[in-house]
Amino acid sequence: MSLAPSSLRAWRGPIVHSVADPAEVGLEASYEYFADGLLITEHGRITGLGPAETLLPDLRQDAEVIACPNALITAGFVDTHIHYPQTDMIASYGEQLLDWLNNYTFPAEQRFADSEHAAQTANVFLNELLRNGTTTALVFGTVHAASVDAFFAEAAARDLRMICGKVLMDRNAPEYLLDTAESGYNDSKALIERWHGKGRLHYAVTPRFAPTSSHEQMTLAAKLLHEYPDLYLHTHLSENKKEIEWVQALFPESRHYLDVYDRYQLLSERSVFAHGIHLCDHEYERLAETGSALAFCPTSNLFLGSGLFNLPKAEAHGVNVGLGTDVGAGTSFSILETLNEAYKVMQLQGAKLHPFKSLYLATLGGARALRLDDRIGSLAVGKDADFVVLDSHATPLLAHRMQYATSLEERLFVLMTLGDDRAVRYTVAAGNIVHERDAAPDNRPPKPTSI
Ligand code: GUN
Ligand code: ZN
């Protein structure tokens, strides 16, 4: 990892980036491609983008040029829903949502009262994100303020654009993980004052989901959003049938699940709801009207048997959608693998996910869902220099299959279907190389400590 003050660099190779939603402008107008492109970065920002032959003659002599053959350079991936503490229990066997939470998730989250433990997992988590080309994520901590301090400290050390929040949870969970409405409010406020707007860090008010917050806690969550208008609201919505029945029983006055949050005025352009699988038309309408976003988390929805997210319906209603891995219910940190599963979720509903739409969801669409598209999500000049260099020959199978790919969209589709962390050659954040696959010792399996 190189975190020297970012100097003038030019990355040369095939460059593709999303510039609009294919649903709005059509496939062809949704991306820009340079077969032999140059991406110039300085002081953490993108300062040039275009054909190499046009830009090279005027490139300053002191620029370091990095050649990227057999590559696709694109914007850093955006993960709009993930839990960093669940790195410790990803791949836990056999349960659907509510039992999975009780049997695996809550016991693992208990350990984050210890800031040493939190720092260790935050370090592993951020290394995983970067190994997979994800440069921005909307992240759940645990109920412990220390978990968020540890996360932000690690993210700040890498100069990453990250969003995180302390979980608010004052009922219907084990005693050892509960806050109170008042302590949740006070702890969140202190974290906001410490971290929000510092460097590239942002804070999200994070009630876990409707069943685990009291009326008083929801009211105070709304108060925080009112006091700091540029905070995010991050929670779960309509993921699992038993969860939905539980919410109906707890909030009989609410018209539907989303209405619980709506009544507390938690819907806005800065609200992100994970899942939203079993929604009625009115819920889609309210999401669209308020500019709220849904995080589509296919590996999680398949792993927990939650259901199939209806992307065409969300699109038809004009709801913003980003892609989420939802680790640890999700089974991969890789946005490429997440796109592979998203494609299959669409197939099961008789729909197609075009590779240019996938590229959009993984980058600019995620940035839009997070209202960060003025800073990240594409390679436009002036944006943060957050990008990835994907290796289209990363594995023997990829190299073999690529010989027969005859178009950009086919190459993209093959990368999204067969690619994973091995396909990420470099990850760059704020112009710094924060992951270099072929130099990273953590890409080798750890030595066994005993036989
Ligand atoms: N609903 C409430 N908490 C969680 C969680 O940690 N993961 C998922 N997938 N759904 C939730
Ligand atoms: Zn989640």
C-alpha cells in the first residue's frame, strides 16, 4: 500500500465508465469507452480523461505513467449496504433471517464492545473491500460507539470515502446488545461531532430495523436527522416474510412496513433501505416520491432464502437502487460476484440484467443512491480519484474465454460472471494505490500454524 502524498500519475489502458442510467438514456448513451485511454490523477482528484494519443503529448514530464494491458479501468465500486462486524461470522450455516440474527449475528456483534477487537476486524474488513475494488461503502457498525470509532479511524488512515453509523437498538434483542433511546441519541451525536465531514467520512443514523427500536428511539433518530440535515438514514426493510409479520404485529397502526419509517419522517433523499423484497405498490411509490434508495443485495437474499428483489419494478417506479453485498448475510465482498448473482436473480424472474446496467449499478448508480455522484461513481474530471484496474486475464479461464469475446459488452459480462477478487489488479482511492494484487502479501494463503 502506498500512501505517499499523491503525485501526478497517468493510468494507460482500456477505460470504461458509466455516465448515466441505461433506463433513462438507453444502453449506448450510458457509458464512455476509450480503447487506449489515459486517466490522469493529481492531489487525489481526476484531472484528465480521454484517448491516450490526445492527452499524452501534453502530459507533464514528471508524471508517472502506469501501463495497464489486458485491463479495464473503471470507477471504484460502491457497496450500498454492508455490516463490517459480520466479517467475523460470514458463511454461518442453516438459518433464515430471525434465527440467523439470534444464533450467529448478535453473539458476534457483542465482541465489538472491545475497541481492540473492533479495530482488528475493521482492518480485515477494509482490506477485503479494497482487495475487491470497493472504494465506498455504506456500513453498519454495532450498537457500541467504539465499533464506529474503530471503523472510522481505519478508514481515515486510508483516506477512503466511507459512511458508517452506530446501530440503534433498544428492544427485542439480547440485553447485552441494547442501548436506550437516550444513550443511542447521545452516542450517535458524539460520533457525528467526532467524524461526520472529517476527511471523506460521513455518518449514517442507523436504526437496525423497525422491530428493535422503540417509539422513543425512532423519534430521536428523526431528531438527529433534523439537527444535521446532511446525515444518512440507513436501515433494513421488508426482507423476510416472518420479519414482515412481526412488524405488522408490533405496529398495527401502520399501513405497511415502510409506513413505520414514514410515520417517523425517516424517508428522504439520504435514506437507504436494504432489501425491500416484498413491497406493495404504495411502498415503491413512497420510496420514489421521497427520493429514498433501495440496496439490492442478491447474495444475501439467496443465502438467507429471503426472496427475489424486483429490479424492473423498482425501476418502473423510479426508485433509486444501489447494489449491496450485505456481508455477513451476503456471501462475498466482491461486487463482481454480487453482479453475477444479481443476473441470476433477474433470470429467475424472466428479466435480463445488461452488463451496462450492471456497470451502472456497481458504480454511478450506487453513488447516486448515496447522493455522492458529484464526487464518485464515474471517472469525470474533478471527481475523487477512486477507481479500479480490472484484469480481464486474471485467471486461466478468464484469459481463455476473453479470446472469444468480440465486444466491450461481452468482455464486461464475462468479467462480471467469472470475475472476483482475483480480477482486481489495482484499487486506487484519492489517487493512492490502496491495493496492488501482485504486491499484496495478504493474497497468499496464511501459513498453517499446526498440521
Ligand atoms: N435485519 C436486521 N438486522 C439485519 C442484519 O444484520 N442483516 C440482515 N441481512 N438483515 C437484518
Ligand atoms: Zn444488512
